[in-house]
Amino acid sequence: MSGPNTSYDPVEVSALDPQQIEADVEAALQAFAQAGDLDELKTARLAHAGEKSPLALANREIGALPPSAKAEAGKRVGAARGRVGKALKERQAQLEAERDERILREESIDVTVRARRRPSGARHPLSLLSERLQDIFVGMGWEIAEGPELEAEWFNFDALNLPPDHPARQMQDTFFVDPPQAGLVLRTHTSPVQVRSLLERGVPLYVAVPGKVFRTDELDATHTPVFHQVEGLAVDKGLTMAHLKGTLDHMAEALFGPGTVTRLRPSYFPFTEPSAEMDFRCFVCQGDSARSSGSADPCRTCGGTGWIEWGGCGMVNRNVLRAAGVEDPEYTGFAFGMGIERTLMLRHGVADMHDIVEGDIRFSAQFGLEA
């Protein structure tokens, strides 16, 4: 900045020249008017109203003028800076109003439009089917029983008339818990709950037992080491195989539709005598595949036999009843057991066990509206 000069003429200082100041003002007003948004206006403000703007530099030159000239130059520059400041404030208010209006327009929400919802998950079909089975039994007046998955070997085998040398007790079929002498296994079926229920509740007894079981199977299209069963046990006076078949018929119709035909084939289980395998007529071909055995395209569901194997059943062995404290010969009972995974595969046409156990939400979502 130049020092005081008593003979200095403000008109001769280019920054203070009235025409130059007016030109600076017009340039600022034009820049503000041309600013299309607040960011452009900020750039224009720094150029025409900032510390290094022409008017700011002119204001600094006033300090070098003689006292007699300062007042007039100060009024001229002050008036110019006032016009620029007013124009800047008006343009900023205008641009802010336009911005607010645009935001309200672009970000408005129509509260009458149905809101977008994030896709929800779905309950696993095994849980849905298990609850459906429980509803069927409760509707017949039965109770639902539960038991531990880590089971005593006596409940899992001995009480069910499986002797120590029975193949099912070997390591290739059963998960034994260390140490082996502890006598603990991961239950291989839900039948131990039948014995526990008889010991706890006595007779007469009607219970259904859904639950998770474990066997040393490899995971493939039809097997898995962890699966689910539902077993039923009825012990009362005068029960016969006819009562058993009537119960199974009702289950089959409830799950696979009215008119489902069942049959019993002789079989063997240590805990029932007599024992049978239960089949029901194929709900796809209605048995036509068996009647036309020479067909080149047999039914894929039943393999052309006309029947689908569902599970084992029979009258409760007297040894099992005695192990559970039922000595009265007037009491007889029947029991049955079915795999829930197999029921799901049959009922919904699931071809591969991997689809059931791998947890893909796309698989479970198909059953999300299951009633």
C-alpha cells in the first residue's frame, strides 16, 4: 500500500475511478444474475465481493488518500459495495427458494402409495409340515410330547427291545457321545419319547412325537445325517390293528387329500409285534402305473408300482410295555413313525434332500403362504 500523499488526486487512482467502480459493480451484478445455483453464486461472490475483489482492493486504496479526499472516495466505494452486497443477498435468497422448491418437488412422498417392503424371509417347510402334523393329532384328541435329543442308551435301545447285539446299536448307525461308557447317544429315532411318556403319564396314553433324530448317513439326494420324524403311540384297553389303520388312513387323507388309499405290508421291528410297513396309493398316477406294468413311461413318483412307502408301524411289543411299567394285559397299544422330510418330498414333489437342508431362501419362500 502506498504511503500518505497530501497532494494525491483520487480521480487519478485507477481503482478509485468512478467509471471503473461502476464497471466493477455492473460486472458483479451480471455475475450474480448469471449464477444458476448456489455453488456458482459462491464462486461469483468470491470474485466480486471477496477480499481480493476489485472493490475490496479499491477500498484499501482509500487509506493512501489525503484526508480531504477520503470522505468522498469512501462514500463512492461504500455505495458501490452496498449495491453489490444487496444484489448478492437478493440473488442468494432467490436461489435458496428455488433449491427448496426443487427439493420439495423431487423428494416428495405420496403417502397414498403402498410402501415398498423389503422381501421378508419364510418359515422352513419342515416347520410348517411339523405343525400341520401336530394339528392333525391334536384334532384327534392326542397330546404332543417332546424329549431330549441327547438320549440315554437305555431309552434309545434297551427299553425298545433292541438287544445289545442289534446292528442298529453299532457305530455305523449311531452317534455315540464320548466317553462310550457314559451310555449316551444322539437319538436315532423319536421312539424313546414313547417310553418316557408312558413312565411319566401312565395309561391310557395317546401322544404324537415330532422331533429331530440323528444317524450316520451321508448327505445325498434321499438321505441326511440329521432329519425329522413324527411318531405316534396309543396305549389303551382293547386297541387293535384296526385302530392303527384307521389312524393312518386319517393322517394320509389329511396330508395327501381325500380318498387316499393305504395298505399294510408285513414287516419286522423289534419294538412292535406284529409289524407292518404302511404304503399309500400313489397320488399322482392313482395306481395306474401298476395296472399298466408294460408302460414305457412309468410314474416317476411311485416308480411304476402304484404304491408309495411311507413308514413303519405295528402293535407295541409287550416287552416295551413292560419296560415302561405297563403290566396289565388288558392294555394294548399301537405305534407308527414317518420321516417328515420324506413326507415333504412326497407331498410337494421335492426331488433332492439338498434343497431341504441347504437353507436357500428361494426354496423356503415357495412355502411362505402355507396355511
